[in-house]
Amino acid sequence: MARTMQGFEVLTGGEATAHAMRQIRPDVVPIYPITPQTPIIQTFSRFVADGKVDTVLLQVESEHSAMSAAVGAALAGARTMTATASQGLALMVEVLYIAAGLRAPVVMAVGNRALSAPINIHGDHSDGMLARDSGAVQVFAENAQEAYDLMVMAPRIAEHPAVLLPVLVGQDGFSVTHSAENVALLRDEEVQDFVGSYEIPYPLLGDRPSSQGLFAMPDAYYEIKVRQIQALEAAEQVFADVARAYALRFGRHLGAVESYRMDGAERAIVLIGSTAGTAKDVVDELRERGERVGLVAVRLFRPFPHQALEDALATVGRVAVLDRAAAPGTLPPLFADIRAGYHGTAELRSYVYGLGGRDTAPEDIAKVYRDLQLPAHAGIRYLGLLGEDQHGES
Amino acid sequence: MIEVRWHGRGGQGAKTASHVLAVAYLKEDKSVQAFPEYGPERSGAPMLAYTRLDDRPIRRHCAVTQPDIVVVLDPSLTREVPVTSGLKAEGKLLLNVVADSEAEEAVRTYPGKVLGVTADQLAKEAGTRFPNVVLLGAYAGWVGAPSLDHLQEALIEVMGHLPAKAKDASVRAMAAGYAAGERGRADV
């Protein structure tokens, strides 16, 4: 590894995530490879083979099996992690709902990638949105450093007694998973101390074994489901507490929402993931020219931090919400969530961008800020679409 | 911010070169980014990789469309791929050439600085078949950074898994490339 005096290394998001897993030392990691997540389990498998971590690595025959094994391991009391992407996450989703329902705190790294068809290996958030209502906590990283930091934070969120739910840590396929950049790793002992030990409250095995995965008829199912919903809601405060503890300890604060140069902003973009970095460069350029623009990056997607968004958008005039996924037939997911919970006065506009890895250049972001000076458009705009009317309505 | 685009063929080490350069620049306290452009991955097919470096943290995660420097790892690529596409007019183009190559012809319209290095030949003399290490050396010698020491340290770190003989050959090839790059700088 390339270490310099400042303690930075050149690591991809995938490698940084594998380092986080090595330092966390999960008991069980069931795996099945899929691009662009493969570098995570490939790197982690090498750590296991080299004896740098003594995790039980289960190589199974599909993502469905990987997630099933993860649920079993987690309920037996093992600290359990896995990783996936795209079609792999799609195949896991059936079992992800079960993991959430059984309150199995599995931590999953996701290399966010488009869903087929057409088949495509590149980044967008369609896979994450497919898992949106599974009941899992879902966070998204902007860069390799955040992918690492969020992975280190994830076990404490997943395993918190008030939560006990799967946590999906998303990073954009290729632009983060395969992009090598400056990353500062914590020391192994720091991570282990931060994550702490883990004991499941109701283990499947041991002196006081419990039954798991039971049948629940109409007299009980509803109550169990509502408690599960409440556990996901409780994860918002737990995320905030863990983020604060992480910041106090290591100096990097990863809040549910990041407001960038929103002071006095008249126009703002809200988005998720790696394009936030590109947008920050554009905000700086436009601010230098005296334009009052800002950015809000959403890291915590489930539970959705409605109040944090409300606060972030309290004084802004016009807002473009950029979704890297669609919800065909209705409004895109991030836009819909923001609009549903927003009581402020800002005018909200919906954009879709970057599907299937379509590049989003600084000029594309600048164009959105220019659009926001014009009268509102109806419907959804498709940013960066070639050769067609970019308006959702004809 | 400086943006470098690497043109290679699958298997020639363009991705590795982009990464080694980033690691070397990190040793000079730069913020860096290195990433390949992924398409259908086939041995021998034209492919691209990029290195970004800056004194400030690099935040953008978009494509490089207007590189400052382009490095071409295979002499035949200049006939197949528009290697100067988007390259800044005041930029630099570093080419792997063979004697009497058509490469110069292909890039004659480019107004910036061009340096041809017989990277395959220099690699072979050093005992390796990879032109990427020669061109990394030539890059540093021509551009003036990173230092050869940092580049060689970075190479050994990134190629840590290779046998000592292969690493030694790569280090020699890199030094030969560096000397060729320095000569190119002196000529300008």
C-alpha cells in the first residue's frame, strides 16, 4: 500500500471498503461476485487468504444464497457482512425483506449499478431504489473515503438494540468502486474499538436459544411489522449519534445530509452519491462569479431524513432534485420523498441523470443551475440525454 | 488540476500506469485520482485510463474530456483512435514510437508538444515486454514531475506481487524512459 507522511493511501472505493471489513473483523461473510462490487470481495478474500482476518468466508452459488446464509449467520449471533450490486442485489431483495423482518443486522456494501435490460455494468442508483422499501437502512457515499467511513459506522447502526436491521452502504459503481483516490484509513485497533463487540439479543443458538422465522397470522403479523417500521425510524437518531461519535473520535462528520455553501443560496441542487463531488466544484465556480448557489448531498436515504432536508432547504428559492434512478409512471424516488415531506416555500423541480453510467460533467450541473433561473418546467427533465427533447412531457 | 489520459490496448498496463503515476504524485503531496474506462474488456482492444492530480482535494467524479497530457502506449493506436481528441492545444502528447513510424504523421495536426519514445525497444533492452513503465519514466522526465525516485517507489509498491526479476527489469526500463523524457525536455 502506498503510504505517505500524511497517512493517505491511493485506494479505490472497493479496496477501501475491503479494508474496513478487514478491520471490523466480521465473523461470517457470504459472497458471490458481481461487477462492480467484485473488487470488494476479491480484496477481502485476499485478506482472509493471507491470514490478515479470520472471517469465515462462505462462497455460495448465488446472491440469493449469499443473503440467505447471511441471515442465518446473523441470527446465530455472528457479525455478518456481504457485498453486491445490480442484478445481485435484485436477487437478494427477496431475502433482504426477510433479513429486515427477522431483524438480522447484516451490513452490506453495494456497488450501485444499473439494472438490466439493456444489460449495463455502470453506475446508477436503480438497484438501491429496488431495495428502497425492504426495511433496510440505506446510506450512500460520495467518494472512497466516505465509502470507508460509512462502512466503519455501519455495524454500530445495524446492531444497535433499537435498530437491528440490515444496513446497505452504497457507493457509485466504477466512479467510486473502481476509482483510486486519496483515502486515509484508521488504525485497525481504532476501528475495532469504535465498532465494539456484538451480541445479538435473541440468538438462535446458545444457552437460551430462540426460535426465528416463525409463522405470523393476522393476529400477530401487523404488530411485528409496525415494530419493524419503528425500528427503521429509530435508525435516524442512531445514525446521527454514530456519526457524531465518529466525528468526535476521528474528525470526519458524515451527517444524514450535507449542506454545501447553502448560506444565502437562492438556487440549490439536491442529489445522492459521487456526483455531489462534481457539483461542489461547480458551486465553487459559480459562487466565485457571485451566483448564489448551493448543494445538498443526501447520505442517509432510509430512513429518509425529512427534517434535515426541511432545514437544509429552509431559505432557498428554487431547488432541482437530481435522481440517478427513475420510478417509471410516477415521480423519481428522491424527488418524491423530498416533495412528500417538504413544507417550505422553495419551488422543487425534478431531474433524472446518469442512468447506466452516463457521464455527468460539470457543464451538465452548471446547466441545471442555469435552468433554475428560468421559469419552472412541468414534469421530469432528463439531464444529459442525447439527441432528444430532454423534457419529460411531449 | 492536471488531467492525464492513457491510451493502451487491453493487457498493456495502461490502468497500472495510471495508478502508479497517482501513487507517485501522492508521495509529492498531491491529491490524486486514477481510474480506467471500462468497456467490453478484451485483451488487445483499445482502452483508456486516467490520472488526475491537484494541490487541492479532487472531488469530481466525472469523465476526463479535455486532458492536459495524453500518453499512448501502443504505436499502432494513433492510426485507430483519435488520441488527440480533446487534448488541450497547449498540452503534451507522449507517444510510444518505432523508427519510421506513421505515428508522427497521424498527430501532425496537433499544435502542442509531442515527444516520441521508442518504449518497446527500451523495455526490451531492460528485460521487460511492458512499454508502460518506460512511458511512466518518460512522462516524469519530460514533465519534470514526479521524481524518478517517487515513481520507482510507487512502481515497487503497486507491483509488489511480481517476482524480483520482473521488478528489477521494470525499474531499469523506467529509468531508461526517464532519461529519454529528460532529453525531450532539453530539446524543447
